[in-house]
Amino acid sequence: MCGIIGYVGNRKASTILLKGLKNLEYRGYDSAGIAIKHTAGHTQVKKSAGKLEEIGQSFNSESIEGNIGIAHTRWATHGAVTDENAHPHTDCEGKIAIVHNGIIDNYKELKGRLISKGHSFTSDTDSEVIAHLIEENLGYGFEDACMKAFSSLEGSYAILALKEDEDKIVGVRKDSPLVLGVAEHGIFLASDIPSFLEWTNKVMYLSNYDFIIAEKGGIKVYNEGKEVLRQIDTIGWNIEEAKKGEFKHFMMKEMSEQAETVMRALLQDENIVRDIVDEINNALGVFFVGCGSSYHACLAGSYLFSRIAKVHVNSVLASEFENYEHFLTDRTLAFAVSQSGETADVLFAVRGAKSKGSKVVGITNVLGSSLTMEGHALIMMNSGPEICVLSTKTYTSQVVLMTMLAYAVAGKYEEGLKKIGSLYLDIYNLTSRTMRDSLAKLAEILRDKWDIYLIGRGLQYTTALEAALKIKEVSYIHAEAFAGGELKHGPLALIEDGTPCIVFVSAENKSKILSNAEEVKSRGGYIIGVSSEQDDLFDFWIKVPEAEELNPIIQIIPMQVLAYELAVLRGLDPDKPRNLAKSVTVI
Ligand code: M6R
């Protein structure tokens, strides 16, 4: 769960790589480093623990001359957050440098073998073995040494390697993302497209086990020992989408884009939607599988399918999906929902389903991600790059897709498109300055609270879950959601004088959820109503339009803004919450 980038071309590699790393930092920000094949003929490595903005200057990268380099930003898995464990890692002689994203499962065994052959290690990481393995095989030449080294690895990996006397970068991908960017002045190899979007929008997607040699003169890709041709696509994303622009944080920018991204999620190929509807209708068992926010979208999806299409769908956390494998057959249809398309638990679930002959539909936002290659069918979310670690616009897009599919299964595809399409202005207003100011006032009231509780019924319960996740991950305030009806079965014991409780109201369940709110209020709770109508019970009112089955698209937006305002007030960086990373590529 790290970000890697390499560049080989005519320009100064260090300058390009540091910019690229900045774009990749959302993938991990424990440490960063670069390695350049210096024009003086040696490999120069600069690395350090800490966020790039704190350590980037100390790299003094401008002084490193060279047009070939690799770089890394880390989310620690093996080994503490230290300078030594930062990437790039080198061989014993410091001639070879590598960066790695993924996990090497058999690193202990490999390390033991390498140590017995005289290699000395300087870090506690699983990744360092890669540099030493290449060194061990150098007798075959650099490219073959890399190929041999990579073939002894077990686990997941995207790796870039360079050597002081070779004018190339050698790379490989297996179950970790790696895409190529082709610019006029050089070639990029990176974990994602936005990292090099400033220089090119021409991309080459790679398959598992692709082995890449990138030189100034061109790219060669091999798979199973044979050279293969991979197409170069021009993608529609532009650099503005991947930049903060006038916004202080990506989170605010991305939340503000939702009026547009919700509409873009609707832009699907109707034939693909109809094929998927047929698959749903013919399936004996449908599962929606995801993690975190994507799971909440799945849960909302299962309620929506029940309500709109009268079809039963199971929503399952990807990490728990193996418990359902006994029920999977070749008539099962599994939807794998993941904005990044790289979440390890989701990919594991996909492979589990496929091994039982089940069909898999991927729903993702990232072009070229593993999920785009693993499913039988694919729906793209079309949200544009989401850089903030929190899912905001991708969450609403997922819910939109679930709603649209439910309508399509009900035979009301056009009606669904029209209804969702009519939300544009409402969504736009929910991130307006007036709304933000009001939520900033609420954030002032909540900023020093230890706990916030959230309740909802039906679809509003799924929104409460997602809202709680948003608040806790970005403000570090404990936030917990309950189904309104569950309150009296235990959680009421938590309510004391001034305990904040956010209540999601819909026209349909108004009286029941307000009576739950009353239970909280009578025990001293501070009631924040998310509702189309004011109520005497509310100590604070967040006005939202009533959108019935579309409430999950609407009601979450002020909650995202509230979470953001809380983080800012508490002096936290909303784009990079502690201990988290954008794509979770470890189980
Ligand atoms: O990329 P995915 O949608 O598969 O990611 C799943 C979760 O890791 C993700 O939603 C996570 O919970 C976010 N931090 C939520 O804001």
C-alpha cells in the first residue's frame, strides 16, 4: 500500500519524480525516497521517514543530475517508520536500487538464504530482498537477473529497479497496480495515472506478470517469457481534475464535484447495463461485496434492490466473504465494489467467487486497476481522480450506480436516470458556502466531543454508518451508528448530558426515528436532525431535501462536509488521516 513512480527520458528525473511523488502521497505518507542513476555513473539514493512536505527539501534533489530514476512513498507494513525502512532499497554494493509496492510473502525464507550467501541487510522490510536477489543473479545480466529475482517472489508486487550502469528501468507487476505513461520526452511507470498526468495522458495498462523494460528508445513488455504488445490509450482525465485548484484540500474539492460526478456515474453504456440486468435476473444468488465506504454503498444497494426492484441481494464485507463461499455456484453473481479497484480483500473475494464458477461484475473508478481486469463485466464510476484518502464523490457515485441498477432491474431504467438526474441542483446546494458555514458552526459545537452517535432507519441507517466512518476517520472523534430501533437494546446506556446524536429523518420513517430521537433527548442528548423539516426536538437542524429512495445520495453530503470541518477545526489534514492510505492492498 505504497506509491511508486519511475521516469526514464530527457528531463531531470529528480524534479519529475518529486512532483510525481507528491501526487502519490495519498497512497502512504510514512516515508519517501528517490534513487537516481546519476550522470556521474553511480546510483544516488535519498530517503527519509516523514511526509514529503517535511522531508522533500532535505533531498536536495535539484543537485542530482540524471534522467533515470525511481521513487517511493510508503505506508508501513513490514518494519517501523524509520529512515532505514524507507524505500528505495539497494543491494550490498549500492549499485542497484528498487522500489516496491505490495507484500513479499516469502521474504523471510529468501532473506535467510541471501544472508547465508553473504548478503547484508540494512532494513526490516520485506522489500529489501528484491535488491539482493537481483544482485545475486547479476551474472545473467541486469534484465535477466531482474526476471530471475522476480520469479522467486511470492505475494503481491509492483517493482521498479535501476542499476548505476544501465540506461533503463526494469519493472514488473503482480496483483499490485502499475501503469505506464508515454510522454514525448520520456516514459513513466507508476502506481496510478494522476501521478504523471501533468506530463501525459497516454497510458499503457499492464497485466499480471508483465515484465517491463523501459528505455529512452521505447518500452518492451514480456509475459511468460514472450514479448507482448500492450495498447496505448489516451484517457479523458485532465490534470485539473487531479489538482487542488483554488481549494485548500482535495477533500473539499472532491466533495464539491459531486453534482457533476453523480451525473457522470449515470453515463453508462445501456447495452452493458441491460446485460447485467439479465445476469441479475438469471442468477441464483446475488452478492454486493466491498470494504469501508464501498461496503456501505453495497448495504444501501441491498436496501435499494429490495425496495425498488423487489430482488434479494446479499451485501457482504469483502473480508468476510469467504464465509459465504459454500453458497457460491456457477449461477451466483457477485458485484465487487471498490473505488480503487485494488483493495486486497475485494480482489481476494473476486478470486474466491471465480474459483466457484460465479460471475463477477466489477464497479470501480480507477482505469487499469486490478479489478478492471478480473471481472466478467465492468461498470466504471466516472468520478475522475479521487486523491483524498476519504471516499466522498466515489461513495455517492457507487450509491448512484446501485440505485440506477435497481431501477433497471425493476424495468424502470429511464425513470431512474431521470430521477437521479433531477438531483443536480440539490447536490450542488449541499456543498454551497451557506451550507458549509452552517456546518462549520455545528463543527464548533462538536469539536471537543469524545463521542458522536448517529441513528437512522432503513436507507438512512446505511447513511448513518457511512457518516460515522467519515467523521471518525478524518476527525478522530469516536463516531458510531445504530439502527434507530436498536437504541433501546443497549446503546441508550451511552447517552448522557450533552451527548451529540445525529438523526437521519425521512418522510417514510419520520415518526419512528423521531421517537428514537426523543428517547435520546430525554436522557440529555443533543439532537442534530438531518431532515427536510424542522422539529422541536432538534437542537441543531441540517436542512436537506426529502428525496425518498434517493436520500442516501443526498443525506451523506452534509455529513462529509461536517467531517471535513471537524478535521480542519481540530488542526488535522483531511486529505491524509493518520494510519490510513487510499488503497488498501494488504489483507
Ligand atoms: O478502494 P475501495 O473502495 O475498495 O476502498 C475501500 C475502503 O478502504 C475505503 O472505502 C475506506 O474505508 C475509505 N477510507 C473510506 O473513506
